[in-house]
Amino acid sequence: MRLLLLFALLAAPLAAAPAHFTSGEGRTHLLELYPSEGCSSCPPAEAWLGGLREAPGLWRDFVPVAFHVVYWDQLGWRDRFASKEFTARQYAYSSAWGSNTVYTPGFVLDGAEWRRSERPPAVAGKAGLLTVEYADDGACQVKFVGAGDYEVHVALLGGGIVSGVKAGENEGRTLHHEFVALALAAAPLSDGAAELKLPRADDKDVTRHALAVWITRRGESTPVQATGGWLD
């Protein structure tokens, strides 16, 4: 009986240990890209973003996220990674900048419109320590050391994604995606801490995963601090 129990325990799958991510005291950039698989000018921007996977400072100096938008879907190709939520996020930025238009590819750096150039440099000054624990079931525990009324945003990212486009402006092209937002959740911080759970995402064709986490003041869009890292 004891041998059977031992064999059962050895055969049972072990739960993976939670992933831990911690920012430094200095501010980490949040770099956002708004692309679409239906936009012919987006592949170069996505290639540039994907190149940051090997860049010094990734996760320490900057956290990249690609939020695919839906307004190109009407031209014959539906972007499977696009969502109305991500599109509304881009419109909210545009409204905050005093504009009523959006475009792709659109870069946003720390809540401000940004023209792609060199990778974002390190930022001087202290922003507060952000720590995150992420479990395989999507549960996140977040702590942030900083005075103020804050909320946390957590995005599950996918990379190593290959898409063969069969219609629209990119018809016949093979697209490569990195740092694609697959799921997004937010929660207010209470006494500098929050618990939230990311919804499950369709992981089809996703080679690697990462987590992006950032803090904003309640009701604002400008990031105060960010962190993240690879999950696999």
C-alpha cells in the first residue's frame, strides 16, 4: 500500500512555483505599440519591437506591450489578437492628447505619443518598488511602495507568434509578433497591495509568454512604475 502511494506521489505532476518580478527603485518605462495585422505599415514597427527581445535593459529599463486594435478588421482580415478593449485604450490616449483620431502603428511611451527611435533610455530618479508574484492559474499578488492612490494593470504577453495573412493589406505576407497582449486585468491597490486574476487566453501558436505589470494613479493612464519578465 505504501509503495502504491509512493508511486502515485511520484507520478503526480508538480505545481510550478510562482514567478516573481521586481522593479528597481528607479522608474521603468512602459512602451506600448498599437498595431494591426491588417495594416501594411505595421510589420516594420512590430519587427523593431520584436528586436527589443535581445536588447539590454529589457524588463529593467523598459517593458514593451503590443495592443492590437480592431479598426482595420473591416478591410477583409480579422486580427485574432485585436480587441475592442485595446482599441478603446488607444482612443483614450488620443483623447487625453486633445485628438479624436488614432492610427497604426502608434507608439506610446509612459502615456505620451512617441516616435520610434532608439530604445528608451534608463530614467533618473526614484519611482517606488513594484513586486509581483504570478501563479500558473493567472493569480497575481502585487505590492507597490509609493505614496498615493494607485491601481495596477497586468498583461499576459505572447511571443514567437507567426501569422500567415490571407486577405487585407498584408495579404500573402507572413507576420511575426512579439510582446502581444493576450489578456489584461486591472485592480485598485489597497494599502499598497492588490490581488487579481488574469483571464485565460488562447495560447494557440504562442511560443513564449511574459508578464507586463504597471502602476498608474487611480483614474489616470500615465504609468508611474512598471516591471515584468519571461514566464517560460
